[in-house]
Amino acid sequence: MLRRSDFKKAPSGAGIYFFRDSRGRIIYVGKAQNLKLRLLSYADFGRAEIRKHKMLKEAMTIEWHELSSDIEALIEEAIAIKQHRPRYNIVFRDDKQYFFVGFSRGRFPRIILTHQRIKEFDLIGPFTDGGSLKSVLGSLRRIFPYCICKEKHKRPCVRSEIGRCLEICCLKNPPENDQREKIYKKNIRAIKNVLRGKRQDVLKSLEREMKEFSKKQNFEEAKKRHDQIHALENIFRHRHIIRRELNPERAKALLLAKDILGLPDIPIRIEGYDISNLQGTNAVGSMVVFEEGEPKKSDYRLFKIRLKNTPDDTAMHREVLSRRLKHEEWPLPDLILIDGGLGQWNATKKVLNNFELNTPLASLAKKEEELWLGKNKKIQLKKMPVSLLHLFQHIRNESHRFAINFHRNSRSKNLF
């Protein structure tokens, strides 16, 4: 049986891991944003559910592959599950169904996410994390545009005006032998290759085209390829990993947060939000970021509220989160914590739904330190381990402090 010391050897970067039995067979494949934290969560065998406890008793060795990013881990995990078909990945599927990316056939293939194996679609998968998968497809669509319109149009759709559509893919009567049709099919091939783990092939192809266009002095097309290369590399760019030893108290709190809140993975990046104003004026929304349980002040942001009507806390939360999520260059959090109760939770949940995100969301009410996770679903933090209470209080207090400092600075400037 594996020991805690076996998991401590793992690095703190993103990657995938393999449990092997006494015969060396892979019995389970998983992914993690932080391999060390994720594997340490297996160390407390007694708290594992029955099926996982059985798997951990069978596991004799653990291996891991550190990768450049969470996104690469998502794709490599899917490849490994498809290749090895580990027994316990199939057993655990009842708890969290796998996702497949489906590509329709025809002149302008559509892309869907599905749990089912649909004969009419070419499928790539299985993927375990639907939220991350939606985020990846959204990023890829900005690089390699494809159609997401639900209906055909007589005229090009609005997305074509901002470069998110090739104009002819959703037309009722698209022209024949149009160069844009070839580009569309090429975009679909590129997305398929990225999801199959062939990112380098796509990059080499783009680099080759960029050089060819440069030789022909077609600098506009060469720049387009350059921008595509840069954007694709950004998706898989190595995230900053804190290499120091984690504060044991915070490491414990993060593991507890995953288990008690029912999160899909350990929340490496947590974003905290608060709304503040000075005597009813100059309302501001604050965003603080905690990475591996500690403040990451370089990622803090302030949002001056644009609402002109009577102060409305829930509406302000909606505005702040909507504006934050439009910053596609910022990494998505593993958990969002907002200051407030169920009303604030409902308001921000609608924003996440509008952006088609299933990022875990919690709302912390000050008076009783109640953590809302949804309708009729709340946790009394005062009854939880102190380390968990202190973590959420720290995030909430830090978001409040950050907003208050803004008001103090604003007031000082006005006085002078």
C-alpha cells in the first residue's frame, strides 16, 4: 500500500498521475493543477469513499508526469484514459460522467460537448472536466473561428463583425468554391489536433505558413499566423507555480475546502469579491486573488461601479463579475468567493451561467459566517475546522481591506 511519503515526492506543478497495481497495470489516471496537493489528498485513506478506498488498497506504485499547464493536463489525461482504459476510471464514471467533444460532418462542421457517443459526430475524449473544456474551446474559437449559431441566416451574423466567424458558415445559401470554406475546414482540423495532443504539429504548420507569406511579402497574412501562434502558446503557457513549501495550515485548509465544498479539485486559485462605497457614493468592486492559500497581490483588481441608479449590492456584484470575465487573458479561478448571502450568490451564479461557466461559487455571510453554496445549501463555518474558517475569513477581509484603501486614497486626493 502507498504511504504519505510516496505522495510528498510529487512536484507542485500541473500534470497527470497514474496508480499502478502489483502487476504494474494502470488502474487509475487523474489530472491536477498541483500534483503534490492533489496526491496528498489521497493520503488520508480513512476519509476516502468506499470505491476509492478499494482502489488505494490495490495501488502499489504512483507515477506522475509534470506538464506545462492545467490545459495540457486536461488533454493528456483524456489521451491516457482512452489509451489505457483504467478499470477505476470506468468505475468512477457514475459519479462524474465524462465529456466528449463532437464534430459534425458536412461543409461547415459544428462542435458540441456531449456525454453520449453519437454516431453522427466524430468524437474526441473522454475529458473529465467540463468547465475547463468549455474554457479551452472558447479560447480556441478566438484563434480558429468556427460557427456556434443555432440557426442559419440570410446575412452574416454579428460575430463575423468581430472576427469570431468566417461570415459564410451560418448562411442559408453559402457560396460555392469560396476560400473561406477551406479556412473553416482548416480551423476545425487545427482544433481537432490540439485536442488530440498534437499542438506542436499545429504550431509548426502555422510557423511554416508565416514564413511562406513573409517570403511573398504578404505581411498581413504573415502577421495573422504570428498572432495565432502567440495566442495558441498563451493557452498552454506555463502558469506561475509557487515553489516554496506550503504553509501546513493553508495546505490543510485547501484540502478541506475540496472535500467539504465538493469541489472537482483542490482550489489552487481562489478569487474573492467585495462591494464597497463611501457614504453611498464612489462604489467600487474589489477582486483579490489567493494562490495556494496565500494572497497574490499582483493579480488584485479594482472595478469602479458604473451603475447610476440607487445602490444595489446584487446588481453591483453582477456588473463586477461580468466585467472580470470579459478579461479572457486572466486565468479562471478554481473557486469564487463573494461577500454576502444567498441573494448575492444567485446574482453572480446567473453571470456564470451567461458565460457558460460552471466555476464553483460560494458566498460568505458575515453575521453568522455562513457559507452559501446554493439554494438550501449552506455550511456553518464556525462548526468547521478552524483552518478552513480562517482561510475564508482571510479572503473576505482582504477583499474588504483592498476596497477600503481605495476609498481612503480617493478621499485624500479630494481633500488636496
